[in-house]
Amino acid sequence: MYKINLSNRTYDFYNLKTLLAKASPLKSGDELAGIASETEEERIAAKLVLADLPLSQFLKEEIIPYDEDEVTRLIFDSHNKESFKQISSFTVGEFREWLLNEKTTNKKISEIRSGLIPEMVSAVSKLMRLSDLISVAKKIEVITKFRNTIGLKNRLSVRLQPNHPTDDVKGILASTIDGLLYGAGDAVIGVNPVTENFNKLYEILQTLDFVRETYSIPTQTCVLNHITTGIDLIEKKTPVDLLFQSIGGTEKTNSGFGVSLSILKEGYEAALSLNRGTIGKNVMYFETGQGSSLSAEAHHSVDQQTCEVRAYAVAKEFFPLLVNTVVGFIGPEYLYNGKQITRAGLEDHFCGKLLGLPMGCDICYTNHAEADGDDMDSLLTLLGAAGCTYIMGIPGADDIMLNYQSTSFHDAVYVRNLLGLKPAPEFEVWLEEMEILKKGFPKGKKEILWNKKIETLFQITGKS
């Protein structure tokens, strides 16, 4: 039991799980779950208690029982006691101050990283303003490699997302070329398929791989199908670069996605066996999102942000090339408006990078949320300032297959130009060779690639 007297009232928090939920910034998902603070005063009371809580308490009190949840077992079994010694005397508030101290560098953070568990990271984020989340995340550099180098300082990569409502390969190629002409695609050229039809997935992967090889594009491709389908594709000698899976922060959530830690391990080993990376072996691509555990009725009364950070422990186990929080995709039941989406995006980015993950963000909202393009512009700019690893690039920012609003190829150009950010270095060289970029920025001669290559690319589909 945790308690505090505030304004002549005693606030009681039954356990650590309750305290974390009550200290969370307002989220509609926590309200839906019935675990949010009822008043702002209660939220402040919870934050005051949390600030004075020793970090060591998180190692004594499991928010989801060890015997009931394999994610909890992963978290505690992988905890590094030696790394934790450096910060073992800290309270959560003192940990926040240490992270914000200008003497706390990326190197120092990396030294204590394996001593952290997600619940500690979630807790400290709850005490931070947006400027705090941005300042700390900006310090942290997480580098991953496959055919190019992702996550370097002053670089921003883009996932080129050429989805099509009928998985028409010609349409996918048209959007792919459009994105390449704007400098998108260095994170991955990744397609969300409409179905899990094996032959269609095989066709899409073969076509994207042919384009990549034909024009020597230093990037990776991915079709975002279920990991078990990806394993089947690998067994059939399909050119699979990255293996994808949506994941959550509880065993029950992952079970709802049709996966477990053992299945993820099988997929990871299968992807590694192909040895397709040229400069690195980060072969996994994971997507997450606040609210996924609650929507699956698998949250164990844990607040949605802490569930989200626990998902990062799952991702970290498999050394991914990319991790993406699809921040506003689930809907206003979980993140009601632009303010909540902005807060969640910056929380996820901070927490993921603090745990050592290559965090990207799908800066997005559904059409029934209380949000609009201005909110996304704000979050895009803030994430760019925070050193976000990558964002999405979608034609017109409107995904016509998934029916949600995200960021466009133009948005990536905007934030790169505004903040002086460049693509991945190997991809930047390729863009300059293709005369799409000049000194790291769009040149304006977009017709060069289009005129010379578009006809051949369309012929790949047999439909030109």
C-alpha cells in the first residue's frame, strides 16, 4: 500500500500497478479500463508518491505475476544486476534528474540500460514533461544495420509504405517510385498486405526485391504479414529481408496476435539463416501501440503505456532493425485527441530509445479521433527534434488500404529540411547518384528517375 496526504485528504494506492496507472497522464484508454485517476489532484498525488519510490522497489513487486506471464519472466530473467548497481540508490525522481543532467551522456545511459526494466522506464516517463522526453531521447543513439545504417545522429529514415487496397503490384510499384523520388524508403519499403494469400505475398516480395536489386537500392523490403506466414515464405525460398510481427506487453496480448516468445525466436532464427543483410544482421521489424493490450482484454489492469513499454522488452530480445509505435492507429477509445496522441508518441519514443531500441513512430490518427493534420505536424516536428529513428511515408498521408491518416513523402522532406536531417548514409549516396538529392536534400529533378525507370518498373508486373 502506498499513501500520501494532500490537501487534507489521504490518497491510497493499493499496489505498484495501481500507482503507475493513477500517475499516468490522462489517456482515454485508461479511463475506459477504469484505472485512471478520477481527478487531477489524485494524479498529482500519485506522481508525488512515484517520484519518491526507490527504483529497487520495481524488482520486488511484479505488476503481472511471474508465474502467469512469459513477458514478466523475460523481463526479470534478463535483468542485469551489475548494471543496475550504478542507479540502485535512485528514486524514480532522482533517476529523472540523472537522465536530464547534461553530464549524462549516451555512453552513460548505455552502461545502465541492461539494469533497467520496462516498469522503471514507464515510471520515469510519467514524471516528465514533453520537453523532458525530447531532451533525453535526443541524447540517445541506437544504431542498427541490414543493408544500410539506421539511427545515426542527425539522420531521419523513412519507411516507404506503398499499400494498395487490392494488393495490385502495379499500384504498389507506382507508390514505391513516388516515394523514392522524395527520398523515402531507407528504413524499409514495407507493404501491409490485404490478405495472407501466399501466392500474392510471394509476388509482392519477388517484385520489390527485383526492383531493389535492379537499381542497387541500399535498403530492405518487407511484407507485413503474420510471422508464421513469413516463416513459410522463407521455407519456400522467398526473398525475405525483414520478418515482421505486431507484439504486445503481456503474454495474453501476444497470444491474441497468434505469437509467443518461442514463435518469435523461430522466426528470428529463420530470417538470420538467409544471411541477406550486407552490413548487418538486424532482421526483425516489430510494431506496437498503446491500447493493444486493453483492446485484447489482456492488460491485467495495467495502464496502457506501461503495457506498451513491456512490449519493448519483447522486441529487444530479438535485436530488431526497426520498432514502430503506431501511435494513433487503434482509435480515440485509447488516445482520444491530438494532445493524447502527441504525448503517447513522445512517451513511446523516449521509452523505446532508453531501453535501446531503434524507435520509429507512425504519426497517425483515425478519422473518428479528435485530431487533424495540424496535430500530426506538431508531433512530427517534435519527434524530429527528439532524434526519432524513422517515420512513415505514405502517398498523400492517406493510407487507402488501412483507412487512416499518417505522414506523407512531403512531410519527410519538410522535417529533414527544417532540422537539417539526412537519410541513412548509404541511401543518401544512392539518391545523389540517381540525382534525386543534392547535398542531402531533394533536388527537384524528379523526372530523371521517373522518365528513365518507370516504364521498366511497370513491365515487371506484366501489365504495362
